[in-house]
Amino acid sequence: MRSARPAVIGLLGAFTLLGCPAHGRPRAARPARVAATSADATLERQVFDLVNRQRRTLGLRALALDARITEQARAHSAAMADGRTPFGHEGFAERSDALKGMLRWRRTAENVASNRGHRDPAAEAMRGWLASRAHRENLDGPYDLTGIGVARSRSGEVFFTQFFVGR
């Protein structure tokens, strides 16, 4: 069964923020901890492995998984799954600002995806990201840390957020 919405990508594109100041915005609060179910944690690990496999095929260094970044990604996926935030990149600058309070970075980027009814939702999200120039630039970009969050809506739609950090 396939969702009427094509797998992935928000036509909003992938967002990138290059170490610019917050333009006077207040620093975002740290998100509440969102624990992943074991199934969602498995999907997070699958995305992580797929992304690093892609990077290795291009001769790029693998990304390291960071728990602080994963918290941000999980919180965004949970907010989309619960309907508190629309599907997309709303709040990206605030998520980046919150990370700045925890670690130093020069650039950040984010990919989001959603799909329903796929036997391999992680691979489907990755296929969509690879098919999108902006998302692929994030996957292959000058980053060294990542965090991945997965959450499911009540209807079974799977939401993915991958956050990239370059130091």
C-alpha cells in the first residue's frame, strides 16, 4: 500500500545554514527527550548506515552519530508525526541555534522525509533524498556529525529527520 504523497521530500527542499548569527532570534530551548521505539531506532541506524555507504562510494569520510543532534532530529520527527509541526523544515533555524548551545559548528543542514506502506522505509527515504539535488548535496556535503530521528504518526506514516553538522 502506498501513500498518496510521494515518498519523501517536501517540495520545500533541503535547508542549509552556514554558521550565520541568529539575527537576533532568541536561542531555542533544548527539546524534550524523545525516546525512540526499538523499531524506530532500527530505522535510524539503517539511515545512518545507508548515508555512510553513499559517502564512502564517493570517497568521503563517514559521518559520526551524535546523541545531542539525534535528540534534535527525533524531536522534529515526533512533532511532524503528532501534527504539532507541518511536514518540512519549519523551526530549522531554532534547531540549529539550540545545537550551537551544545557544540560548535560552522554549518548545518537538514533532510526530512515521510512515507507509508513501504517494506523498507529507510531505503525509500534515502532513494528520495538521492533523487533530489538539494538533499543529495546535504548527504554528500562537508559535514562530520549527524543525528537521525524517526517517528510514526497514528496512521502509520513514518517521518525522518536527518540533521548534518560541519565543524
